[in-house]
Amino acid sequence: MDTQDIEKIIKIFEKANITALDLEMDNIKIKLQKNAEPKVVETVSTPSVTEHKEENKGKLVTSPLVGTFYQGSAKDAAPFVEKGQFVKQGDKLCIIEAMKVMNEITAPCDGIIEQIYVENEKMVEYGQKLFLIGEQYD
């Protein structure tokens, strides 16, 4: 592996929807990591029959990558958050595993977990809804 190969790997990593990469080839170890914030979108959907008007207020947290959704740090561990729980900005919401890399998804704002859209250990797609964080009520 030469310098050009390493540069190609770095360019591919920068464009990829992953936050970390550990690579070992020809007795060379490469460890790359970048900061990735969960994609946050203001919800603007109109209520359907099963939705409540309150769900239109808050932040929708979507998956920043394709992978496996984990609610807790281990299979038998308690979930990081539950519906109705208050979270602060930066609190861990879940982990998405992609290519054996564990990507922590954190709360983009303070609020109450109004909805969890994904079941534990299910595959998620890029942009798929994960959580709805409602406004903080006094």
C-alpha cells in the first residue's frame, strides 16, 4: 500500500455515510473518524387518522446512515431512552451499527421522546425516521 492508495481510501471515507473506519492491510493500520450529527428535520406533516396534532411539534431524528438499530448498549441492557422520557441535547438515543462500526446517535435538542419509530435490532435506511422529540413543556 502506498501513499496514493491511502489518499484514495481517505477520499472514499470522506464521501461515505460512515463515521469511523479501522483498516489493516500489509502491516499498515489506518484509523479514520469523523464527527457525524444525526440529521434533524422540522416535522411538517399533516395529521393522519392515527397521528395526534401534538406530534407535529418537535424534532424528527432520522438515520444518518444505513445499518442496524440498537436501543441499548447490549442485547440484555436497558434502552438508552423510552417513550415519554425527557432527554437533553447530546444524550445518547441509540446506536446504529454499520460495517461493524457502532455509531452513536444523540439528541439534537432538549425535549420529550414522543415516538420511537424503529424496533430494536431492525435495519434502518438513510433518512428513515428514528425518534420524534417533542417540545419541552414547563
